Amino acid sequence: MAVQIYNTLSKEKSEFKPISADEVKMYVCGPTVYNLLHVGNFRGPVFFNLLRNWLEYRGYQVNYVYNFTDVDDKIIEASKERSLPASEISEKYIAEFKLDYASLKLGAHTHNPKVTETMSEIIQFISDLVSKGKAYESKGDVYFSVASFEEYGRLSNKKVDELQAGEGIDASELKKDSTDFALWKKAKDGEPSWDSPWSKGRPGWHIECSVMAKKFLGEQIDIHGGGLDLVFPHHENEIAQSEACHNKCYAQFWVHNNMLELGEEKMSKSKGNIISLREFMSDYNGEIFKYLMLSSHYRSVLQFTPEQVQRCISQLARFYSALNLADRLLASDVEKSDIPKKFKIILDQTKDKIEKSLDDDFNTPEAFAALFELLKAFNQRCVLPGPVTGDKKAMAKGFKEIFNWFGSVCALFQEDAKAYLLILDNMLLEKLELKRIDIDELVAKRSEARVNKDFALSDELRDELKNKGIAIQDRAEGTTWEVAKH
């Protein structure tokens, strides 16, 4: 099955076919670097990492460009507030972003361009637009003439004559029309600036991405990605200036991830309801964050609540409990047999379901549903008491292979199962208001009762542990316990 992707431009899913057979050119708008990024800012990096990985799994070579906007009004404001050079602010938060990105263990991008490293190309691009009559100079500023681009608004479905100040439109007496947008801004006193044919100044936000995409990917690209909030005006303006300059389609597919909400409110800096990824990671970890981001379809609004986080912890604990069991089975000295035919069919069906789900516009919730079905089948066959058998060992191998394969695409399930299960169980114990030392004491008392053949006490302690939400397993090497996984 071919990969189907929803295209914001066409408003429908269609088969993905790259412009060039041997390379996918993908540009995703990166952060404006003036502060730590909040959790909503990282939904895109997690999703587009999956998108890139899946296309590579399907045989494509992906050239993935993810930029840093290191020249911007917000950076200048931050430099004034902190009495630091704008360049120092931007370099600090590029470094902080890289730390956060690394903490999520996502794959490296092919290129991470900066605006400051693309200034000569930006000036040339603007000059080309001016020479084509698509842009004009006004007292040191340069503006794109929206009226010169007849197809303006086709991405966002906005009509030019209905646009008003306040919805991505800045009023200025320097413009010929209020809908025109800045390509170059004359610098004010104390602002960072570069020499240009029009003034000492700096580029507008929209032109920066068009130029960085062209520099590393060419005049036409396969996929342009970003958050849904960038559709207008940012991506609409990118289309206008790029296609006006080159007279050809700028991007084949426009792919947008939806927003995060705290309760029923969109997360944003302007509302002051943000949680930085750094804050989240101090309480939880990257595996939980990635699972949460991928547990909902990328085009749906994602509810970021304590309840949702706890749900993800519980579900990850179920997966890692089974992976830990699989590791124990694989570590046994029993000779592995062939995978039982019925379980082999389940493994093949699971992989087929996941492939179909991800081919269908990266439907991660359906893929996780298939994994849960596999989890159930594995536990039914391998959690049973009794000795390790060759069949169990073979099923554990197949089970692990599916998770290793799927996890490599999603950047999930790559942690040491035993160690990570301990981390998750500690979180679940905290939720249950239990302490590990108290559970260890109860389990030890029960083991002593078993040794003394006091089975009445042993059963009583098992029931007490069960009522607390603790599952125990008696093995030849001793009794183990974990928080019960439902």
C-alpha cells in the first residue's frame, strides 16, 4: 500500500509521490529561539521524526531540514529585557533546544540552518521579487505585494478582501495595502542589522523559511510541515513569495500537526498557561512524553492533562512489563523452538496492521491498538506459571522483534525493559500512595510464610498485596512483584 498523507492544501488524503524518485525533500518550521520551548512546541518534532522514519522505512531517502529562527522581534525584545546581545540570547536557546531534543532521543535532522547564516541568500531572494514587480521598497522597508499574487489564500481559504488587521495583518502607513507583508525591515536604533540595497536592517519572518528551504532543498519541495497555527499567515506567505519568485509549485504536501490543550484551552505563551519540556522532564521522562504525543492522531487536538499523563504511564507500564518478561524468557538456557504457528500468524497480522495504519496518514492510535492486541496474546501464552519452554522463548523473540521494529520508527520502546519498568512502577506506586519498602516487607513476609509452609498466612498476604494493586509471581529463583497492569 502506498503512503497516504493528508494535504492541508488540497484538504484531502492522497498518495505520496516525491518529485524525485531518489529523495524526499522535507522542510519543517523550527523554533524561534528566545526562551525554553514548551511541551506544545515539541509535538511537531516528535511527529515529524516519525514521518521521516516511516518514509525511510518505505524506501525513501529523506533530506530533512529543520531551521532555527535566530533573528526575530521576540529575540530583540528578550535581549532588551535582559540587557544581552540578541545573538547571545539566540545561541543560548539553540543550545537549550538541542539539549531538550537530545533528551527525547529523536533522530538527527539533515540540516539545521540559521537565519543569520542565510542572510546573503535572503537579500538576493528579496531582490529577485522586487525586480519581478512582486515586492516594493518603502522608506527602507521592503513589502511583498499580495495583490500581485492571484492565488493568495488558497492554503488557509482566506479571502484577501476580508482580511483585517489583527489576524496576521499589520497595519502600516508604509504599505501600499494593509495585506502586504514585510520582507525586509529597516533597523531601529540598537537592533541587529545587515547591509542591504534598501537599508541596514533584517529580514521579515516569512521570507526566512522560503530562503532556507530553497538553499538546502531547491525551489520545489515535497513536504512542508509545521504546527497548525502556522497555516496563516506564515505558510500562506511562504507560498506567495516562493511561487511568485520561481513560477512553480513550492511544496507538494503541506502537513500540519494540531495543538495541545490544557483542559479546554490552547497552550500558548500569550495565555501564560505553558509547561516547558524541561519542566515536564524533571517530573517524568522522554518516553512518557513521546508516547503521549503519539497516542493521539497528529491532526487531532491533544489534551495535555495530568489524567492523560497517568494514562500513558499505565499503558507504557503494561508494555514494558511484557518486554521485561520477554527479556527474562530470552535469557533462559532453554533451547528455543520455532514460533508456534498461531502466534506467528498474530505477529504477522500485527505488523501488517501497523504498516496499514502508518501508511494511512500516520494513524498512530490504530498502530498502538494493534500492539495492545499483540500484548494480550503474548501475556495469555507466556505469563502462565510453570517452567520456561522453547515455545515461550520463541514467542518472546518474535514479540521483541515487533517492538524493536515499531519502536525504531517512533523512537519508543528502546529503553532497558527491567530498569525502565522500575521507573514506571515507582510512578504508579506514588499514584497509589504506596512505598516500595513497605511492599518489599510484605513480599518478604509472604516468602517466609511459604518457606514455613504457613499457607494460610501466605494467602492472606497475597490478598493484601492484590488489594493494594500489587501483582506477585512465584518463580524457581524467588518471588517478584510489580504494580498490577490492567
